[in-house]
Amino acid sequence: MAEGRQAEARVELKFGAIQKVLVVDDSRLQRRILKASLKKWGFEVLEADSGDAAIEICADDPPDLVLSDWVMPGMSGLDFCRAFRALDNDQYSYFILLTSKSEKQEVARGLDAGADDFLIKPLGAEELRARISAGARILDMQRELSEKNRIIESALKNLRVAHDAIDKDLVQARKMQESLVPELTGEFGKSKISMLLKPCGHIGGDLVGMFSPGADRLGFYSIDVSGHGITSAMMTARLGGYLSSNHFERNVALQKDGDKFYALLPPEQVAEKLNSLLMSDTAVEEYFTMAYATIDLRNGLLQMVQAGHPHPLVLRRDGSTEFLGQGGLPIGLLADASFQKVETYLQPGDKLLLYSDGFTECSLADGSLLDEDGLRRMALDCAPGRSGSEFLDDMFWRLTQEMAPGGGMDDDVSAVFFEYN
């Protein structure tokens, strides 16, 4: 007796996903026979004598398994199957049609209606149990998959919430980063500076700026911090403080001259001070390249330091061009790095372009890089008839037109354009 109960318990384990079974048949005798076997195997059994009655039951209390006769008065088993599949149930149920039809065409009709399996009358108990076991395995897999999908959907929802929060923070961070460059243009007598700053993402590692401690003295720079994203942007915020245009007392490029005035330090000393500040902070792993220039607006004397940054381009009034600098080391790599000053004179009508490698290392449609020759060509094409922000906007537009199709910006793009007198 005990062995029989253990055997039945082992049978029930095969039907883990199927607990509730609905038997639909207009024959009371057939329902009783099926119900007896199903009860014996441990199922909760519901009964319906028609498709209409079965639909009402399923709408309120959907079963795990439906055993439905095909041929019934009124709504046939086939029609009932279609109506059952049309119900808005959160959980999938297994559907077996009981029929005397064995033709392939009839079987195809049943599958099209939504049936999962068929049993040919008269039914054998062992075959019925085997088919139910097969259905249970399918439901187990389907419900496991549904649960995993639910978990994935929940995780995706949480990720979307987190992404929206991060996106909101990055938008705010971009506004804060843009505030580091409060003005993109400045006029100093008859001379003019214009700046371009285009991060490849929400925030970037490029920084441009200018400051003038006196009517005839001007400093301006182009900086490119290593890497991308938040850490680079945080470094630009720090550098924006070191080279502040609003708080001269904090600006490392300026030196107090008397009680009210400030003097511009030589560019190579500014690079050395910045290098010392970065190397003294062990928590900082980033470095940056920089082109920093000062100009005496009275005589056009330009003094510049190039610390690993692309070579600034001089556009002479007579149409000639010249790249300045010898390269140099980036700032923040070596504690004892030294930096060389470059001097030249600008004549009225000359122009100077500082730019990041987002220009020269841009991938073009043919697979090559723009490089310095391409930048020179682009600048000469833009120069006639254009000045200031219009010149830089045209440069950036031309760059986007020459980029590899679908490639987008791989790096931040920035520039400073100085027009002398």
C-alpha cells in the first residue's frame, strides 16, 4: 500500500507545472472517466459540458491544462480553442484536443486554432498521462522563461531609471562645464578671439579659455585632457579654476603686480606650475596637452608653450601658413619635465588657430586622418571672407562633412581662433 502511494507521488512530481485541469466534453460519462484518472494523479479537476460554459470558467479561473473534445454541439472544440487563446491570460495554458480525427489536414486545423497536442479516442490512461507529462515539461520551460523575462524586464526598468538619472546628471554636468567658458568670443581693441567647444558626448575633456589682465595683454589656451567622460570633465573643471578668467587671484598664469594689477607669467612657467600641481596630487592619474599663448597687442609679440598639443597654425595676411612649436611633453607625465617657449610676431591681419586633435585625428570617409595638411587646407578654404565664430563654425561643419559616414565624433573637438588687429 505504501509502495503504491510512493509510486503515485513520483508520478505527481512529473506534473509540477500542471495543477488544475479543465475537462470539456458534452458526454457526462467521458468526463467522469477522465476526472477519475486525473483525480488519481493528484490534479484539481474542473468540468464543463460545452465550449460556452468552459469559456466562462476560463475567464474567471484559467486552468493549467485543458482537455477538450473536438466534436460538441454548439461551440466545437476547435472554436472553443480559438476563443480560449483569445482570452487575455497572463499565464500560458496547455491545450489538448480529444478527437477521432487523425487526418493530417484536421491536425493542421487544430494546430492553427491554437491546440498544443492531440489524443485520438478511445483514450488510454498511460498515453494520456504521458501526454500530460510532456505538456508539463513544456509549461515548466515556458514559465521559467516567463519568470526570467520578468526579471529581465524588471532589471531593464531599473536600468532605465538609473540611466535617466545619470542622463539628467550629465546634462547638468554639461551645463556646468559650459559655464567654464562663459563667453565664446571676446574683442580686445581691434583684435578678436573666438572659441569652439564640441564634446563628443554629454561632457568632454577639452577646454578652451582666455583672460586679459590689462588692455594690451591677453592670454588664451587650448587644453585636451586624456581620456573621455566624467573623470576628464572633472579635470577640466579643475583646470578651469587654475586658469580662471574671473578670479585673477586664483589664476596660476598671473602674478600680482602692485596692489591692483596682474602681470602675465611667461608661458613656459605656467606649464611648469601646472605640471607641478598635477604631479603633487597622487590621486590624479590624468594628464593633458596644452597650447597656451600670450600676446602683447601693442606690437604683436606672441609667446607660446606647446605641451604635447597639436601645432598651432598661423594664417598670415599674405596667404602663407606656418605651424608653430616643437611638440613637447604633455603636462602631468613627468615631475621634472621642462617646457620650451616659442616666440613669433604677428602682423596686423594675421590669424592664429589653436585646436585639439579632434580635428587632425578625425577619421575621414576614405579611412585616412585629416592630419595637419588637411587642417591647413580646411582653414585656407574657410578663411576668405569669414572671421570669428563664423570661421570656426565653418571649420566644424566641413569636418563633419568629411567624417567617415555613420562614424560620428570619436573625440572632442575644440579650437581657439585669434585675429590680430
